[in-house]
Amino acid sequence: QVQLVESGGGLVQPGGSLRLSCAASGNIFSINVMGWYRQAPGKQRELVAGITSVGTTKYEDSVKGRFTISRDNAKNTVWLQMNSLKPEDTAVYYCFLSDGKSDYWGQGTQVTVSS
């Protein structure tokens, strides 16, 4: 079993920055994908960014150039640096880990972008 613990959400003004962290523990297969989904009220959950264990990244179009995902394999930790935040980035952000056999999810952290 794998557990994911997120931190770093909060309230920020438009144009501001936040950094989300997600630490994984448990029986983690070394080859995996970690990343973040988000879900805004009344909308479907969408992939924000993902990163493989060898560092290949993928971003949702609306966050390209503003968000940066990174990871430390030794610490089983992934970060999402979010800059130039917009009100439409407001959502609950969920960390995930996929090892090809199972998908694991964090509890979610609220990000609110508002003046």
C-alpha cells in the first residue's frame, strides 16, 4: 500500500505563487509517474502536471509556462511550483502516483486564487 501526504495549498492573490508538496510512503515501485490533478466546483478532474521517474514531464495547456513540476526519487516526493496564479486555477489539487498496476491518491489540498 502507498500513502500520499500533500501540503502547501492556501489562499493567494492573482499573480501570486504557491508551492505544493506531496510525499509518498509505503511499498513504492521505483518506476512510476507522480503528479497532480485538480478539480474545480462543477467541473471534471483534470491532469495538471505529471512527471515520470526518469524526469519526463507533461503539463495541461493552461498551466504551461506558469507551473513547474519536479521530483526527488530518493525522497519519493513531488513538488508543483505554481506562479502567476489566476482565479481559474482555484480548485482542490490531488497528488497521484501510478506504478502501472495501481493508482494512488492524496487527500487533496485547496488552492484558492482571489483578491
